[in-house]
Amino acid sequence: MSILPVFAQTSAATTTGPSPFGTLFMFGSIFAIFYFLVIRPQSKQRKDHETKVMALKKGDQIVTVGGIVGEVVHIAAGLKDGAPVSGLNDHVTIKSGDSRLIVTRGRIAAVGADDPGTP
């Protein structure tokens, strides 16, 4: 009687593949961590910024994406079917020093920055 068939039977019985539920749980956990650490805060920050930009009014201090600091002088709403509609493509006239510039709302990086160093 040989001992090899006994070892072969016990090793075959103990070697099972990884559980598919464990793998799914691992990927689900990674996605949940990624969602709560990256996606959710970024979308919340984007919505807050868009709300601030859409609430612009005359006299607000802004910083453009290009780094120009200025004060809002005039806001011209865009037209859709002949009616004025506010959106991120509205033209905003700003005064920076002695110059006046026209930028679109979508190119405004920060609203309410009194000090250029703190957007």
C-alpha cells in the first residue's frame, strides 16, 4: 500500500479556487472608497463653484482662469430664441485697473476674492 494516493486525495480536497464573492466585495470596496474620496467631493466642489458663478452681480470681485483680478461691471445674458437666458456662456465685463475686459462666466476661477492671493 502506497501513501501517495492518500496525499493526492487530501491536497485535491483542500485546493479550492478563490470565492467570487470575495473578489466582488474587494472591487466594490475599492469603488466605494474611490467614490467617497474623489468623485463625490469633486462634484460637490464643482456645483458650489457653478452656483457662485451664476450668482454674480455688479461689484463682485473675481479672478479669471488667466489670473486677472477684477470687479464685475456688467453682465450680458445670452440669447436663446430671442429671449435672454443666463448660463456659463454669458459675457461678463470686468474692470481691472484702468482696463475693461469681457470674459465668459465659464472662465471665472474664483468669486469674492478680495485679496488676489486667496481665490
